[in-house]
Amino acid sequence: MALHEPSVPLVDALVECANEAVSRDAAEALKASKLAVEVAERLNDAEYTTGGARLRALTSLVFRSRDITDFDLGERSVDRGLEVLRELSYAPDDEIEFLLATGHLYYAMGALKEVLFFADDALRNAREVKDTDRIARSLMLLGCAHAEGGNHKESIAVLWEARDLAKSSRLRFACCQNLSLDYCALGHYRAARSMLDQAEALADSELGTQDKLRLLWARARVDAHAGELPSVVSTLETVAEGFMNLGWPQSFAESVLEIACVFTEQGRWQDALKLASQCSEWFGELGLQRESVAAAAIAGSIHGSAAVERALVALSASIKRRAGRSSSPPSG
């Protein structure tokens, strides 16, 4: 088979290349996903397998667009995927994977209504075909949506259901990590540490770099509530550097903003001002207006420590709920 010949095996090989590159270089992974879509679009529509191959390629591109915070590309890929769903034939698992990817994209965008819609759709389809793994993954995404909306009790309920259904240790790992953040948000710090310990026990040598960073981030969140602020700053700096090296700009900026949060708790107002101002600029460049405004408000209210603290609590709450949370299966 010549490499320039469009074929389903070639599409799937490119998608696998993208998956393997995620933990090394987001730009490299994106390049492979784009090539997979280009090849998939050249397939013969008369072949039954064409629809599924296109969905798998577009699913990969939606994920990789999320990673680099290119939401315009992500939404264009979603629109094309919805066209494929209307026009071509495909297997149920390909549709569910696409719906999950779309939910993850909107989660990164902070579009809660859309996350709930696509997560519910994926869950309904997964239950129809009795696909236990994808039921668990859909529930995990629903848990993230509930937590984003501040409903941590509902998030805990669906995450436990997902954990009980999950067959793979990596999916159970992600559920435990997210459960730790929900328990922490509710002030149940002993339960949070227990969940983190379970997550670390489930982590394996194949865990992606981004997943290891999010585990560190979750541990920092729990440690912060225990008052271990100096070590928290050091951990968050490691997390931020890791995401910068991976080429994940949104996660990098969010982890830096969390360092600013810790600085305010330490009374380091000028350091917090500097980081919040930088984050506002970064979020603006990424097209994340809500986050940009929140960071700017924090920076703008630095004239009094009490004002800074109020702005921090009110405007960065949703970012802190999302930070460190796995919205997709490890390395997905």
C-alpha cells in the first residue's frame, strides 16, 4: 500500500500516531490528527467503513484541538463530524467516541450546557449497546460537568458509579483523582487524600505525562487545604512547566493562575498581581474571555488585600473547580 493512497488502515494508523504523540508534543499530535482527517476525506463514500474512519479521524482532531486550545478548529471539526453522522454509516462505538470528544472540547471551553448535552447523548447510546467502558467514561464526563456547575455531591455520585463500572485501571485512576477534588471542595479532606492514594496506586508506567501532571495538581489542591503552602507552590510550578513543555497552553495558564491563588493566601499580593496580569493576557490570546476577565479583575483589585481575596474567590471559582481534573480517560 502506497502511503499516498487513502485507506481506512492508513487513517487508523495516523490516529494511533496522534495518540502516541500526546504525551510528548501536542503540536506533533495535532499534525498527525490533521493528516488523518485529510486522508479520511479522500476515502470513497460508497464504502461502508468510510463514515467510521472519518469519525475516528475527526474525534482525534477534536481532542488535539482541545489540547492546544484551538477552539475554532475544534468546533469546525465538530461541525464536520455532525455532518458525517447525518450522511454516512458508522459503528455505534465511533459515534459514542465522537460525542465524548465533543463533550471534552466544550468542557475545556467552559460551555456547561453543551457538555451536559453531549455527555447525556453519549451515555444514552452507550447504554443502548451495553458498552460498559463507554458508559463509565460518559459518567465521568457528566461528573466533570456537575463539578463545573458547583454540584460536587452529584459529581461524586456519578463518579462512584463510573468507578464501579470501569474495567481498566486507568479509568478507575481518573475517577479516583476527580473524586479527590470533589471531596476536597466539600471539605472532606481525609476522603480526598484517600482517593488520591487510590489514584496513585492505580497509576501505571504507561500513564501519560499530562495525566501525571494532573495527579500532581490534584495533590497540590489537597495539600493547600492542609496549609502546606510552600510545597504547594513548588508543585504547581512543576505542573505549569510540564504543561508548557507539552504545548498545552490552557492548562499552563490555569496552573499559573492557581499559583496566584496560593500567593494571595500567603499574603504575597504583588506576586499575585504579577501572575494574574500575565494570566489575563494569556487567556485573552487564547480566546478565553471569561478566564481573561477573571484574571484581570483579580489583578485590578490588588489595591487592597481584602478586595483581591473577594475577586479571587468570586471570579476564579469555576477555573479552580476545573483545574487538575481529568475530563477524559487518561491520555485520551
